[in-house]
Amino acid sequence: MSRALLKSFLLFAVSVAFFVGSAWAGESSKVLIAPSTNQLFASDDVIAIRLEAPFSELFARKAGGLFEAKKVWVEGKLFAGEQEIAVRLRMRGYSSLGIVCSFPKLMLKIDKDASKGTVFEGVDKVDLGTHCLEEKEAKEKQFDGLRFPHREALLYQWAKILEVPTYAARPATVTYTDSSRTSPIPSVTRPAFFLEHLSSLKKRANASEIRPVKDSLHPFEDLTAKDAPKLVWKSPEESTTLNRDQLARVALFESLIGNGDWRMSSTELWNVKVLELPSGEWITIPMDFNFSSITLGYPASETNWLYGAFTFWPAASKETRLRSIEDFEAKKSALLETIEVLKNEDPEGYRIAKESLSSKFETFAKLKE
């Protein structure tokens, strides 16, 4: 074999191992997928944009009920620097849209031609995590932490550092301009973050989505239709295709951030996705951390093992549990470096994140004993 041919073969092998392979031989908790190539997610720096749309008219449609409200699209404009980009947008979310947020999360469809030459080039759809509530509303509802979505964006950055596959995210500052014809809300500038759409995540992972047998989040969708997902979900305990060691690593991450707002069953995947890789292996994708203790604003303590500890952590091999903890511990300093960005804009979030890391790593040390 020539040197050039050998080099090409080795590069191909490394690429395959990185994009869809396991980092350890045999059972593995560290599964890697290709990183996002979109310029929007190439940096963790805060991006400033302006979004113009008939927000008060859109938000009024919440009265029609959760599932109907999510079907309503409106036309808007996204301004990246001096460039105007046509967008369509709708409300998204469940808890935030149904019972919590006066300014709910959004999904944007971006005009392909208009986005050329901007950081949004190549982004067809993208989710936007908003500030949810204004200060007075947040304090009355005891959800003050939701006003600081940069905390949640930071947790996606932690997942990237810890090599837990999830969506790409980018913190932002958004100026919202209401173009409603009647009773427009005042223009405001608030922290936010962009979150990769599921279609983009599946594309870069070269994966298909696994859905529950009866999906409680999509109650009106016919899962027996020809175009429905072809695979039937089994419980994690029974599945022979689900990577349980990788799921345990997800549970360890959820514990780190103090998040118990996730569930997996035959009828529900709540705040997680399950993807099938080309190898046939199923991996778990954590998502939606807005009700984690760090985002809400209280330290993640030893009691925050929550749901995943009792269900999925023991299912992994002892070796995997030990190596996952050690791998997380090796990256503690990198996690601490990321929270420095909160020190000035969100000192309370900085304090909470720092205390949470200290508390959780003390708990992890005890798990190795």
C-alpha cells in the first residue's frame, strides 16, 4: 500500500470513529457525533441581533390552547448587522408556553437566499430560547432564574465539553420589535440563545429519530402512518439496541446540572431524544435544561440525583460509571472557566453555577468509594 493511500485510509478511519463511533472499545458511554458546521454555532460568544414580528398578536393566540397555538406562524424580519433576513416564526415549548412564560420560546424559519453572507447562512430552522418573563412577573411566579437564558446556553456548552452529544447552542442578545397593528408591546432588549433544530442534529449525526409507541407530546399524530417513524420504542431496561452506558453518562450530566425534568418510557420521551446511529445503536440526547437547578437559581445538591440516578445509572457497568466520573472530574477546570462570562451580567448565576459544581463533584467523589 502506498504512503498516500495509507494516509487516506487512516484519515477515513479516524473520521468514521469520530463522527459515529464510540470512544472506548466495547460498551461505551462516550459516543461522538460530528460537530455543527454552521457559522452561527461556531462560537460561544454572545451574538446581538434584532427580531421584528407581530409579537402581541402572536402571543394572543395562546388562548386557543397549547397545541393550536403552536400551529400559528407569522411573518417577521431578522436583522443580523445591517442585513435584513425574512423569517417566519411560531411559539414553541410546553411548560413555558402553557403555564409559565408571557414571552414564550420561538422557532424561526429563515429565508435561504436572504441569509447568504450572514452567520445564519445554511440555517433553515432554529429555535430561540427567550427571557420568558419580565422581572416583576418572574419574582411573583418564583421563576426569576428563567430571565437569564444564558445560564441554559452555558449548560449546552458544558455538555459539549463533557462530550455528551446534544444540540448546538449560541448565547444571544435580542432586541424584539413588535410590528402588531394594534396594542404593540414596547421594544425590549433581552438575553436569549439560539438552539439548533432537531433536523440539523439528525443530519450531522446521520441518524433517525426513535419515538415512543404512544407519543404523549404529539397526541394527534398517527404513528401507524406510512411516514411515521419506523421503529418502536422499548423500555430502556428491555432494549438491546439502546446504549445504556451512554444513557448513564447522560444521567450523570443531568445530575451535574440538577435537572430532574426529563423522563423516558414507552409512552413518553420528555426533554430527551433518542437517535439511531448508522450502526443501529440508539443514543440518548439530553435537551431543554430550563428547569434545572442552575437555570432556576439554586445549587445542585446531593439530593439532586433525581430521576436518572435510580433508573439509568445502575444499569451501566461498574467500569463505565467509574470512568465517566473520572472523565467529568478531569474536565472540571474547563467547566469552571466557562462560568466567568456570567460574573458581570449575571452574578447570581455565576455564584449558583460555581457552588453547584463544587457540590456535585464532592458527590461524584463519594460515588467512587
